[in-house]
Amino acid sequence: MSSSPNLYVYHHGEIILLQDAFLHISDLAVQRGYGIFDFFKIQNNVPLFLDDYLARFYESARLMDLSVPFAPAELKKVLYQLMEKNQIPESGIKMVLTGGYSEDGFTPAAPNLIITQQPVSLPPAEVVEQGIKIITYSFVRELAQAKTINYTTGIRLMKEVKAQNATDVLYHHNNVITEFPRCNFFIITQDNQVRTPGEDVLKGITRKNVLELAAKKYPTEAGAITLTDLAQAKEAFLTSTTKRIIPIVQVNDQLISNGKPGSVTLDLLQDLAALENQQAMLNVL
């Protein structure tokens, strides 16, 4: 997702040019990495599943004891104003709520709300066609239900991910799988059951949509998934707002099944794309 100084952002109560938006160094986002965010996709000038993303944003704020300066309806107006100003039909909007300008570098103050919009695109077709390799790492996020700005572990592991010619790192704790730094995780069992971790994970909106779509065709379950379950899985994939569904074909040194994207994964991707396209035809600005 590239940045352009000619784009507009919402900052300190007004919509201004990106190049003019700054935070003071006393903000707890800078001092302590304290804050939350959320991100949603815009397709054909339509924000997809906006109410779901806003509900999660407000829940993250509640869990982190931060107050959003707008009620949901008012925040929606600001978002649409920013979209109208930028005019980027295929894009993503990121809402960041920080701990505010702290007097002592520790105590939260009035939160700062920053909203940015940038062009966004889906992964190349060859990524879906070939699938990806991932590695695993023992870690569980603190306050996993909140979408915080703390990505220290995931960022620190990027070098190791690249060193192993992988794409991402999957967290687990006591042999139980949780999530990726920025994505949710699914497996397909040998009898075509669609399963995703149920605890210590961020409840992704794409995850929610995939579970609902899968339930129309396959048995589904949100619950404990172990590394052993993964080793025995027929298929595996990750989900996120910008990636939709990406097949996983290798975990560490072990191939998943035949090392190729599976039919259930690709079927769910087709259903998800259709759902998003349907959403994008509604309420066009």
C-alpha cells in the first residue's frame, strides 16, 4: 500500500493533506506503542462490511480504555467525507486511535484519531495459484481481542520469515495454534470440515464472512487447533481484509497434502469474492 503526499487524511478534527499531518512525540503511540486501529477495504467506492469493522474498532477502544471522539454515525460521516475528498475507488481506510499526548509518557490523555486512505490491491493471481509457505513461532498476543498497534513480535520475525523463504509466521502456544500477526488461520480436515482457532485471536471480519459462507456447504468449527491437527490437515489457508483467502501449501519443512492449493480453499475464495462484489454494488456513493 503506497503513500502519496497529495492524499487527504483526517487529523485533529479536520481533513488535511497527508504531508501536513503530524503527531507530537509525547503521544503514547510514540512513547509506549499504546493505541488501537482498524482497517477496511473500499471497492467500487463502497466500504465493505463497514458496520462490522466499526463495531470491532469500538470494541478494541473499550478493551484498551480509549474513548472514540465520535459516535458511530458521526464517524461514518467523517469517513465518507474523506472518501469524497480523496476519490480512490479501490482503496483501504485505516483508523488509528492513540493514547494521546501524555504529560508523563505513561498516563493516557485525550486520544488522537487519525484516519488515512490509500490505494490498495489484491494479491497477484500467482500467489493464489501457487499457495504460500509459512513458518511457526511460539507466541500469543496480549489482549488478543483488541486490534492494537503493537506488532513488535511479527515485525521482529520478518527477517527469519524471509530467511526461510516463507511469507508469514503462524503463532502457537502450548501446541495450540492462534493466528498470524495480521491474518486469521483455517484448516480443512480430511473429511472437509472447515476449522479456525477460537481463542486468543482477533475476530477478523473476513474470518467471520468465511465461516458464514463455509457453513452453507461444509461442517464448520471455531475451536482449538493443534500443530498436530495442522500436520494432518487436508488444506490450510489464511484470511485477511486485503488478502481475502491465501492457500497455505507448506508449513516449515512439511508440505500440506500434495503441496498445492486445495479445492475447498479455492471454492471458499470464489464465494468470498462473490460476496464482496455483491457488497460493492450496493450503496454506491
